[in-house]
Amino acid sequence: MVLIYLNDVIPILISWIVFSMLAIAHKVLVPDKYSAFLQFKEEENVNKTIQSTSIRIIYLIVGTMFLKLILEFTEKQIGIGIFIACFLNIWPAIIQNQLLKFRKNRVEWLILLGYFLFIVTSIFIGVITIRLFIPLLKGDTTVYWLDNQGFTVLLSLILMAFPITIEAILSKFTRIVVVQTIDTFVEEVYILEHQLGMDNYLINKNKFVIDNAARENDINTVLLETVLRLEIFYRGRKYNRILERAVCQFVPKIAIKKNISVGIAQIKISTAEKVLRKDASTFIMKLCNDRFNIEVCAKLLNDLINEYEDMREKNAWPYEEYIDIYDYISCQYLGGMPWNKNKTVLVYGAVLRSIMKEEKIYYVGTELTGRCLVKIYKNDKLEIEYHELQEFLEKIREGIVIRRKIFVDKQEMNLEFICDKQYYIELANQFAKEYKCEISIDEK
């Protein structure tokens, strides 16, 4: 017996695309009403989970009716399409949480069961739509129980009294009463650090844009790149970005109203308005452009660093609630609270802290771009003595090639040199800040 024939392939692919796009639209357009099984276990927000499940059921019914009534696909074709869409939706979480290993604890088995029931329930909704809802709507059949007023009242009372979904029931069996710290998710941090270290097409394509944006906003290139890598990993799937671009281009008012996250850095539209001090309607399409999005991200990180430094100097509330600058960045970027951090915020901050442990927070150049041309200059109110310039040159002489050195006492200084190590760029930044000089760093 053959399960799939050649003429089934195209309808199955179309069914998969339709249900995948509906799932993405749910996640992007109504993120405040989107909840996954693991997310419910973490947040235990029953109302959000009920809303998410209701929306999921509705779009499964609507999608099935469209494919059956308009495109005239068979039950088998639609069911397999739903299976593929659901499986590809949960597959990254299964791999990330290592649920395919043979030896699993009770919690991992129940999580895997939750995913299995998610697929089975989704297919069941498609089947019951074809066999029951569509005939009911067309008037081809009647169901006595559904037309019975007593049954309707009883069912309504039950649903009002016990609004519990499968996610809620399973989560009760898998709940672990612990205080969530980063130690709880240390394995996820190690996995994520390894994955972030892999080559990424978007990062490689924009490496010069990243370096320029970091330099202009005086933040470390590694910090900016790590934030971008994290956003690509968590929310940067290609079809998400295609949908974001389509929404911003064709229905910008809805995008602004829903305050969706956009682009390679997943910048919320309201956040971009705050950073740029402009109305969203003037830049919403530009926000989908990688260069502009990265530049906004760099400005945002610079603002967050300055805010944290101001809090630290004034010892203002809630400075003491944050572990460090990376904890503050992760909370502000993801919308978390320092006293109630979810898993993503904890992991985000831990990865930033780990990768930046040997780095400065401000701009020190980048190893990705190779040799750099460093220019330090000042033309008015020169307060540098010649011997001070010579002392600086002595510190860096072994690792640089001087291209220009002009010094006119109390009038002008112009120094250009080539180097290929961050250490010398860091010294140049310190010198420029100390004597209030202009500095620029260009790739060679």
C-alpha cells in the first residue's frame, strides 16, 4: 500500500506552506497571545496559553477549510501537510533540549509527550474540520448533541469553570520547584556559545557595517556582533524576516500598532522611535534594511551603556538589582525585569558576559577586518606636549607602521599609523580620550 503518490506531493507542500505561514503570522502579528509548551512551563501564564491555543485551533480550522473547499485537497494531503508544519516547528526545540537521547528523565519524557500530543491534536483538528465542521456548515449533516440547548449550557459552564489546555495539564506533572538562576540553564549556555561561534552568512556579509556602526557609537564590535548573533539564533529565521518586510511594506500601520520586532537585530518599532527620536512612519521600511537596522542596534546599545553608567555613578534605583552591564542589556533588550528574569534573559546575559569577559565595552577595533589605519588629530586648543606624544609612540612603536606625524606646538597634531592588533587600537583610544583628540579607525 502506497501512502503518498506523486500527485500528492504538490498539495502536501502547499498545505505545509499554508500552515507554516499561519503559525508565523500568529507569532509575529500577535506575540502577546503566542505561547509554546515550554514557554508555559516557564511563565505559567494560563490566560496567555488559553488565548494562544484558541488562536492555533482557529487558524488550523480556517486553513483546513481553505485547502479543502477552495483548493479541493484530500484529507490525507492536508493531514500530512499539518504534520510536516508541526514537526518542523518543534524540531529545533527537541534538538536544543536534547530530547532524542535514549536515556531521559521523567521531565524530558513528559516534554516529548507534550510535543507528540501537539502534533496529534493538530492533525485531529484538521480531520474533524473535514469530517464534521465542513459538512455542518454546508448543511449536509446535523449533530443532535450540538443542537441540544441543555448540552450547550452544560458545556459552556464546564469550559468556564475549567479553562485548562493540554499544555497546562502536562506542565503540572513536569513542574520543578527551583529558584531560576543561570546555573539552571548552564548546559543551554554552553550549547548556545558553541552555535554562535559557527560561521553566519548575515554576519559575514555585514562585517564592515558592524565595525563601522560600533566605531561610530563607541561600543565594542564583539558586543554588537554577539547581540546580532543571538537575535539571529532566537528570532532570525529567513521566513520571519520575509513576513516582517511584507507587513512593514504593505500594512505599515498594523506593524506600528502591533509594535513588531524587525530586521537582523529584531528591533521593536517603538524602541527604534525612542532611539532615533522620529515617528515610525518615516523609517519603518528602512528598518528592514540590514545596514540601517544594525546602526539602530548600535545606537541602542550605546544608550543602554550610558544609562547603566549614569545609574552606577548615582547609585540610582534599580542599579543594585542588576548583576552587571550585560544583565542590564539583556533585560532592557528583551523587556525583562531584574527581579523576574525568564530563561531567555538569563541565557542572553550569560552568553554576553562569557564572550565579553576578556573584552572592553568600548570600541577597540576588530580582528575581522585585518589591518587598520588609525588617525589621531586635533587642530585647536592643543594641550599636548611633544614629550607626551613621544611617550605614547614609544608604547606602541613595536606593533605599528607610522604613515604621518605632524606636531606644531599648541596648534596642531596629526598622527596616522597602521596596526593589526586590538591592543594598540585600545591604547590609541585611551590616548585620544585623555587629550580630547579626534580619532578614526579605518580598515586597510
